[in-house]
Amino acid sequence: MSDSPVLYSVDGAVARITLNRPDVLNALNAALMTELRSAVELANDDPEVRAVLLTGAGRGFSAGADLGASKAGDAKRDSGFTLRTYYHPVVLAMRNMPKPIVSAVNGVAAGAGMSLALCGDIILAARSASFLQAFSKIGLVPDAGSTWFLPRYVGDVRARALAILADKIPAEDAQRMGLVWQVFDDEQLMPEAEKLAARLASMPTRAYALIKQALNASGGNGLADQLELEAQLQVEAGRTEDFREGVAAFLEKRAPQFKGR
């Protein structure tokens, strides 16, 4: 396997991005985050890529920030600079990407690693996977978007408990809370994730981009503003080739052939 901290490959219309530091449970450092940003931008800019699959190499998704990379004498480093330089661009690029992202959580997703998993649009997990807001255990605040994602996904009461108590949450509990869409037996996770990503890539991905835009805006909009945004986006969707193909396929009683245009 490559020594690169992030692996990137394309199969058909699906880009696969793999966090690749399995010896440290894919702990996040500057090199990994820099390459992850490049991989996300590459997938975003490739017109042939219509869906993205994000996972981790080895037995974990990501253990979060690589604390071992920080020497004792580095205690004065500016965490804000690190977050703004390496983490925030990745989180924003993933969240704003017009293409659907499947997160396949194959083991522990802790700290900022959990934040990265939550950037996905559809989150799948292995039955042995777990989720952990580890920050408070070492006297830190959840970052990389966790305090934005958690209240929206699980509600304020659960978000506070997850962030403050920092308990490990098994995959099936995470599913019940609303953090995960589906849980699979470990050996089935990647085949199912690949199947889902391929399915998404064959669907009207231009509509998916507009759906993501609407959902991302909903948290800051009042109802009237959101209704207006829906109307504007529906006009745009109604002008796409995929909409015309979808209607034609329905009327002709055949499977549609979407192009993402």
C-alpha cells in the first residue's frame, strides 16, 4: 500500500478517498489534512466524478488529531491556526461539495475524525464501529464542525451529553440517535458502501447538489426565506436535462438514464 496519508482512486463515476495512516488509526496531522483537502478538491473538480466515498484504511476510520505528533515543547502552538489552516477548509469543502458523499465508518471515529465522518451526506457504519467526542477528556472543546453537526443531527440535549461526557457510542446506538443512516456487519460495510456510492453516481446528481444547497441553508433561514429558496432551486432543477429525462422515462415506463446535467 502507498505511503501517502490519503489514497485517491476513481472507479467509474465514484471517487474513493481513504485516510491512510492505519498504524495510528488514521490519526489526523497536517500532511494528511493537506492531502485530504487536495483529494476533495480533485473529486469536486472532476466532471466525470459524480459521487464520493470516504473511509479509513485498516481497523479504524480516524482516531482524531494525532496527539503523538505534538512534542512536549510544542504546547504553545496555536490550535486556532491549525484548525483554520488544515481542518476548516476540508470541512467546508466537503459540506459544500455539490456531489453526494458517503462516509463508510469502518471502526472508531473519534474527535475530529468523527467530525469528518459527519461531513458526509449519508453515513454508514460497521457494526463494530464507534463514535466518540473525545475532546473533553483532554480538556478541549469539540472542533472541526462537531458543535454545528451534533445539535442538528441528534438534538441539543443529546449533543450536550455527547460533547460533555465524551462517552463512546456504539454504531447501533449512533444509528438510533440519528448519527448514522445504516449499520452493516463488518465484512459487508465496504461492499454496501460501494454499492450505494455507485447508485448515487447513476442518479440525478444535479438535483442532489440543489438538495444539499437547500439543506445547508435551512438552519439559518426562516420559513419564508426557505420557501423562496426552494422555489428558486426548483426552477433551476426543472431546467435540467435530468428532469426532462426523468419525466420522459416515467411516461415511457422505462429506467431513466441520468447524466448529472
